[in-house]
Amino acid sequence: MLELRNISTYYGNIQALKGIDLTIDRGEIITLIGANGAGKSTTLMSISGVVPPRDGDILFEGESLLGMDPDRIVGKGISQVPEGRRIFPHLTVRENIDMGALLRRDREGIKRDLEYVYSLFPILAERRGQAGGTLSGGEQQMLAISRAIMARPKLLLLDEPSLGLAPLIVQQIFEIISQINSENGTTIFLVEQNANQALKVAHRGYVMENGRITLADAASRLLENPEVKAAYLGV
């Protein structure tokens, strides 16, 4: 479904990604783990067109995304839940969710998807008229995921969904990620510092260090890899 070929991305003269090669097959949960500042978020922003790569190519369902504006990339079927959630704090929960369907015209489909996100996160249904900025951190993360789902993505990009959340909420978020994948067949690319949780829900994983992919394997094998254990799992 998605292929990154020799991607190099820069911030000015600073090279953040250094020849990244990565593939994601339809229906997979893929996780990218690594230390803070390794280039994980930049990888997602390169895919979504927020920080376009300078070299290489990104193919989505065989079509190059290079040169496409972010809204066109969303229209192709890629939605991103950004790090830090970035909801609209002064809009209501329902208005935030509706923003995810901005490019859609299928009213019946939008209605079904709204019911679906409310079934995933009943607390959002209860607080649909409440300003998004008044929600807890965990509830805002649920809202950000719901907004992305409303675009009906083929590929969902999740950037640090567990960041700053209580352990109980983290567990709930990862269970929902697995549910979205299994129920809808949505392909998920998950960037996480919580390597243990991410590898438990993923099918395959990549390890990133200093802008390069240094390791790729089945998630179950990465969980048992001594180097991964020492560097990212605290074992």
C-alpha cells in the first residue's frame, strides 16, 4: 500500500531523514520506534506532505505523493493524528469530529461513521456539545483519533498517541487501535516511544536511529531482540 524509497527530508540545511526505505502492506499495523528526535514524526509528516522530502519517492497504492498538497493526500485516503493531538479547543467535540469529514459528500456514510466513533468512544457522545479544550488529555486523544477516522482513511498515521497519558488510558487507546484495524481493515502506521505497547499491537516494526532505519522485523521478534530490549524496552 505504501512504499518509501530512499527518502531524505531536511529542515533547512539540517537533514532529518537519511535515505529511508520502508513498506506497509494493506491491513497491517506497522510501528516505527526510536528515541526522541530520531526522525519518527518527520517520517509521518513527509508522508502527509507537511514536510515534503527533498530526495526519494513516496508511493501510495502505486501513485507518487511527491508534490501533492496535504489536503490532496488526505483525499487519497491518508489521515494523520498529529503528536500533541492538536484539536480545535474552542470548537465543540461534535464540531471537531465533523472537521474530519470536511472533504466528504456522502451524508449517509458520514452519519454511519459518526455513530461508529461514538461507539468506540462513548464519552465523546456524552460530551458532544462540550468545548474540545475542556476535555482531559486522554479524551482529547480520543477526539483526535475520531476526527481522523471521519475522513474514512485507508491508511491512518498515528504520532505518539500515548504521549502524556495515564497508563490506564494508554491501554485503552492501544486496544482501540487494534479494534480499528481488525474491524475496518484500516492500515495503521504507528509512531511511538512506548515501544513495548506499540510492538504488542503491531504486525511488523522498524527501529529508527538518527534519521536512519537500523532494524526491521516482525514485531514479536523485535520484542525479544536483546538490542531492542536494552535500548527501548527497559529490560
